[in-house]
Amino acid sequence: MELAAARTIERAAELQERGNVASYIPELAKVDPQKAGIAITLANGATISAGDCDEQSTIQSVSKVFTLALALGTVGDRLWNRVGREPSGSAFDSILQLEHENGIPRNPFVNAGALVVTDSILSNYQPKEALAEILSFVRALADDETIHIDKAVAQSETETGHRNRALAHYLASYGNFNNQVDHTLGVYFHQCALSMSCVQLSRAGRFLAFGGAIGAGEARIVSHRRAKRIAAIMITCGHYDGSGDFAYRVGVPAKSGVSGMILAVVPNVASIAVWSPGLNKNGNSLIGTQMLEQVIRELDWSIF
Ligand code: GLU
């Protein structure tokens, strides 16, 4: 497996086409598109890693799997009255469907849906407490108290996040918002700026690979059923309108972020984090997808 991870990084380095780093969040535009890292955490807790696997990046939309788990823990299935579970077939920050579907976002991973999820967590807390809750959840999952929020990236998105602001106000106009729009947006921008390395992210994602527990024989963080259901939404919606292509090429549940991070889970086998900042046309990591495609093919880990 060490060999498979190392080979994946070697091949990634040879690829000329790197994709484009996200520039709509100015702080993300500064990241070097040559970076590439991978980390694989197994059921026994061992982590195998290669490349820029210890370098920090914000996780952006990968944070949406953690907030979804938290929100389901807080409000349970009532969450599904406010957000759907269907693939959107449109861009991550699209507003179009919201009008047709009366302010109910298609799924928790498009931005509108993730804003609703964060809004539901916030209903029980002040913004600072909600953020502390999200941070301590992720730290506990990864068993790593050093995980933090990149304030510069959060600030950068706060200054330029007009599209998310528009989505949030639009949701509020349909009555699908419980808190002050600025409060929910503030928590959302900061959760997206959670900063992690591939090693930390692969460890934080273990509970989704191992039926809600952080490893074989460990206590459950969420129920087995809930972990399976979150993974189901990852495979159908985790890569926005590129989700079908990702399932076809890679074949495991995964969630991407515009920083070029992807968290993938191989049920009962491993959680994998890859990072490479250049994105494809759907806003998913170009090289990250190729790395996952290669390593999962080599290890024969597709769920299909
Ligand atoms: N913070 C980003 C946004 O809301 C996350 C999008 C993503 O990673 O797909 O635009």
C-alpha cells in the first residue's frame, strides 16, 4: 500500500494539466497548483501517506460532511423538511433551482443546502459556540487538538462571498432560515476555512468508512445507519454536477472542496484524503480525482 500511495504521487507529478485554482476566494488563488498529497487511514488506525500529505489546506466543502453529521445528531430527520437528498445537476453555488423548488435546496452539499445545515446547527448556539462545536467535533474525530481555522481564508471569503450571501437571503425569503443571515454565513465561512493536512482529514473521515466508529472495535460517533446514509449522499451529490462522472471513474463515496481537497471512504476498509489545488470545470480537484482513480483501481477498492 505504501507503494501504491508513492506511485500515485509520482504519477501525479508527471501530469502537465493541473486545472485552475479557485480564484473567487482570493486567498485560495495564492496556492501552488503543483502541490499533491495523499493519506490513507486503515481500520487499525495506521495512516499511510505520500507527497504534500502534511501540508495544511482549508477543507472548504469537505466540511459539509462534518456539519451534516452534527446537524443530523441535533435535529435528526427533521432536517430533511428543509433540504432534499437528490443530486442537483447544477453548479455548487447555483441559485436557479431554489426558485423552482420553493427555497428547498436539492441536497446538503450544494452551497444552499449546506447553509441550511449550518443554520440548523446554529439554532442551538451563539455563532461562536456553534463554530467551537464544529471545531471540537472535527478535532475529536481526528484525535488532533491542533486542527484550527485559517482566519485569513475565512476573512477572504467573508469579504467576497456575495453569491453565498445571495443564496442565504434567498433562502430566508422562503422562510427556510432560522437565524440572522450574517450569523449563519459567518459560521459557514469559518467552517469552510477549517485547515487540515491530508493526514488529519483522512483521520477525521474514518467514522464514515467504519460504520460510524473511528476504527475497528471503537465506540460509535454516529449510528451505523447514519454513517451509511451520509456516505450515500456523498456518492450521489459529493462532487456536484460531476458526481456521476466521479462515481463512474472512482467508484467510492467522496466529498470534494474548492481548495482541491477530497475525502473518500472505502466502506470497512479505509478513509482517504487527497489534495491538489487545481480544479476541473465542475470545481473538483483535477489531479486529486486522478490520484483517487488510480489508487482505488490499483488496490481494487471500488464499491462496485
Ligand atoms: N467556501 C466555498 C463556497 O462556499 C465552498 C465551496 C466548495 O468547496 O465547493 O463557495
